[in-house]
Amino acid sequence: MVVCDASKGLQIFTSGKSMSCLGWFNNYVTYFEAEDACRSKGGYLMTPKTMDKVAMLLPLVTERAWVGLDDTKQEGVYIWKDDNSTLTLTADVKSTFFASGEPNNNGDREDCNVYTPTLLNDVPCWFNYTYLCEIFTVDL
Ligand SMILES: [Ca+2]
Ligand SMILES: [Ca+2]
């Protein structure tokens, strides 16, 4: 049985065909610290892979928050951190999931991604932002 533990700041969100146990945490940490924090709760940095999951965040998250997507291993190869699958950056994916003009690897130093109210943006991994943890997602 899977449990969405409210004592860990997590709650169930549903949108369309997706249900997720997630939480937004308002302390400011680096990407790697955020990964560790989510792991300590038994989860992972949230992966907004579908429009249903993005729709869960729109009313919830009002500032930059780390999500589980990075190209730290190889520049330009974006890996979702829940299952290590690769995100292929087609024009359609960019326009659907990313803010305008992103990801741009600005200054050749942006490898980690934040959700923002204008969708995803790659930023330096060592910057400090809030973060989103997720324990599971199921298709309804
Ligand atoms: Ca990059
Ligand atoms: Ca960027």
C-alpha cells in the first residue's frame, strides 16, 4: 500500500488522468540538497512530465522550485530523475513544458531545472530555490 504522508508535507493532487503525492517546500537549497531532502522523505524531486502534472503545480507554486530534471551528466541530455528516462527536446516539448526561450544553458552553466509560474527553466544547480518533492504518481 502506498501512503501519502501529510506529516512529511505531502498531499494528494489529482488532475485529468493523473494522481500524485507531492509537496512544495519553501526553504531555499541547492538542487542537490533538494534531491537529498526528497530522498529522505522516501521520494524524489517532482517530475512535471505531463500537462496533467503541470496543471497540479499551476495553482500551487508561485515561485521558482526545483524539479527532477537535469543535464548534469552530459550537456543537452535531459534526464528525468524519477526513472532516469531521457527527455527529448523537440520544439513541441520546449513550447509545452518550458518558458519561452528555455532551456538555454545560459552562460554555459545551467544544468538543473526549476518550475516557475511561466514553466520550466534551466538554471545553475548551486543556486538556492524552493523545491518540489513527490513520492508517487499513478495514472487514473
Ligand atoms: Ca545545461
Ligand atoms: Ca535558462
